[in-house]
Amino acid sequence: MTIELSAGEINLCKFIGEQRTLVARANGVKDAKMGVHDGTKGDIQGFKAEYAFAKFKNVFPDFGLSPRSGSCDGTTHIGNKYDVKSTDRVDGNLLATLKVNPDVDIYVLAVVLYNVVHLIGWVRKEALIKPDNIRDLGHGRGYFLSREKLNKF
């Protein structure tokens, strides 16, 4: 599933991502990224992915700027709490830190390429968060699930 964001939506996502970075760092929230990319870039990319998924599911995105560690990115119409994981790698897979988030039911993988967001697939938390899926891809240990194992939209 591909979602194209307008110039206005890109500007909104950039603003929210930058503000989330500022608020989080000012309040001592640790950046939990799974790579070496810039934290602000990651927050902008992440919000583009969250926004695109909310748009796809026709739910209101979380525009909140309060400091948070954990929690979900939103809730679907049927009550599933979701966490959208983003990458700019066209061959990217689903990655998550070892910190288990009790507020999440499903994980979603999104590939973000500037104004286009490709929603690759989703998986229930129980399918991702298990010892067999722990890997170290060079940036620390975390959960890994190949995109081929994700449920398609």
C-alpha cells in the first residue's frame, strides 16, 4: 500500500517531528532509534510513517508533543493499538528495540521516501517479540522480522 503525502502534509510532519525531538530531549527521554541516523531526521521520518498509516486507516494521528517513552502511535477502529516502525531503506525489515512496549498490539513497517510512504505490512506483537527474533545488525541487539513474514495490507 502506497500513500503519497502532499507538500502541506510534509511540512506538518516535519514540524511535528522536530517538535517531538525538542520536547523529548529537553525532558530527558532517551532516543531509542535502531541505527546511526540523526535523531531529528528519525523523528520526522517516523511521524511521516505514523501520519501515512493513520491516513490509510482513516483514524486521527497523534499530534501530541508531550514527552513520552513507550506508548502506542494510535488505535485502529477495531481497537488494535499500533506502533509504526519506519525506515528509508527500500529493502528494510521490521526492527524494534528490546524494550517491550505493553501498550502495543501490532507493529507496522513503513518505508519512507520523502513524500511517499510504502506500508509494507504488519504483525501482531507476539510474532515479533520472542527470543528467536533477537539479532544484532551492528547497532545493538533488537527484535528483527523479515518483511516477507509480515501480513500484507
